[in-house]
Amino acid sequence: MELIVFGILLSVTFSAVQGGTPKCCVETTKKFPLEILMKVTKYEVQTSHGVCAIDALVLYARDKRYCATPRLEQFLQFLLKLKAQRGLKHASV
């Protein structure tokens, strides 16, 4: 009986820990088509100082997730800012 309870507790603990594991980029792409970059709505910075092994930008475009080189961050910031400005101009017209 105690062994069954221990097994259930171990299984629940393993499931909880496994569910909290972050999705890390394991490789990055240097070049992306502009059509994908234009669809990016947000991005996150992944660092190798945490649980992930490499530095990367995690791009979110629609329902997809892409791993990009951190060198794209400045361009992506510019692009997102430009998209926001154009969005505001269209909203006010």
C-alpha cells in the first residue's frame, strides 16, 4: 500500500516538474525572409546563463515560434516600432 502511494506521489511530482520545463532554442537562424519578420508580434531574449544552452531570440509570428540569432534584435526592434507607427497612422485615418 505504501509503495503504491509513493509511486503515485513520484508520478505527480515528475509530471509537475516536466510541465515547467522551458522550450529552449537549440540552434538559431541568421537569415529570415522579410515576410516572416513582418508577421512577428513579439519576441523574447533567451540567454545561455539560464537553463538554456545558447543565446537566441525567440520570435513569435502568428502561431509559430522561430529561433533567431541575437544579432537580429536591433533590426527587429526597428521593424516592430515601424509597424506600430504605421498601425497608429492607419487607426487615426
